[in-house]
Amino acid sequence: MCFSPEADLTTGVIIGAVGIDALRHASRPQQLVLASLPLLLAVHEMDEALVWWGLRGQLPWAVTHAAIYIFLTVAFALPFLVPLATLGIEPVLQRRRIMATFLLVGAITTSALLFAVVGSPVAATIDGSHIAYTAQVSYGNLLVALYLLATCGSMLVASSKLLVLFGLGNVAAVTGLGWLTFTGFTSLWCAWAAVTSIAIAVYLRRTQESRPAPLRVAV
């Protein structure tokens, strides 16, 4: 996700701290999936540091191989987890029904991608200033489109203006960062993971602060 193991590790530690704060401010069980996403992204970042070091010959191949599988598993779980998280915090029934459609798309996408990871060899190589991961995925272009639809679409139909704005930013970020990675310039996905985690923590803080204080009656 980032341009060096040091950047991945540093970002992972920062995101992990933000993730702990997010969990602390989850005031309802329905918010737990959303609140857990920053910690999952932190694991994703720190795991890629192991991939970097392994590909440089600094770790045993068994550790490197396991780290590659963990990285891809987390990445491929997001099309399911993101709409699940937004569905959990959406109060409007009609919007929840639309989000359920995105959740179904995400479940199909995640299942297909994880099946490819389990059923075929995976690999990773250092390509300039990022790591390129490969897996034998059928209908790759379709699954990429469904991946983006599930992860971005569920936020765009939310009743929260903050989530909608973030969804629009996510579309722009995915386009821009994808282009940077594709051209081989650099990988800055770690920066967007940090922005995403901070946005989640801010959202949870705001929703907690907006809840009415419990009524206390002196007896």
C-alpha cells in the first residue's frame, strides 16, 4: 500500500492508534464493524512491511508467503465489509435497502476473489516504488468494477452528508492513486488508508457527542 516498508510500518502504527480511538467512541453495537475498519487497515499496512522485507530477502519465504496471503485476504474482504459497515449505521429504511444491494454485490465479489486466493497460486514482486500482487482471477475487469461499486456505492447513498462527501472523495482517491500506481510513479494508498481511518474516528466522535445525555432522576 505504500512506497517502502518503513512507510507501511509507520502508517500502520498511526492508523492503529486512530483505530483504538474509533473503537472507544463506538457507542452502539451497529457501529462496531465501521469502528473496526481502521484496525484492519493498520494490520494491512504492517503486514505489507513484512512482504517488503521478505521480497528483499530479509525474512524466511514461509513468512513472506503467509504475509502475501494475509494482505490479499484483507484487501479482498473490503467489498463486503465496507457496505456492511455503512448498512449498520444507516437509520433510513429505504437507503438501507439500497445498501443491502451493495452488500450483496460485495459478498459476491469478496467470495469470488477469496476463492481465487485459496484455489490458485499468489505472488508478489517489487515493481519500482510499490509491490505488485498477482492472483489467478477469472473475469478480473468485472470484479474490479464490482469491487469499486461495492466499496464506493454504499457510501454515496447514505443519509449522512459526511459519508456521502467521503464516498465522493473515495471515488476521486481511487482514480488518482490507481493511476499513480499503474504508471509506476509511486504507491500512496497508505496515505488514503490514514485519511479513511481518521474520517471514521471523527464520524464516530461526532455521533457520540450528538447523542442525548441519559436522563438522571435523583431519588
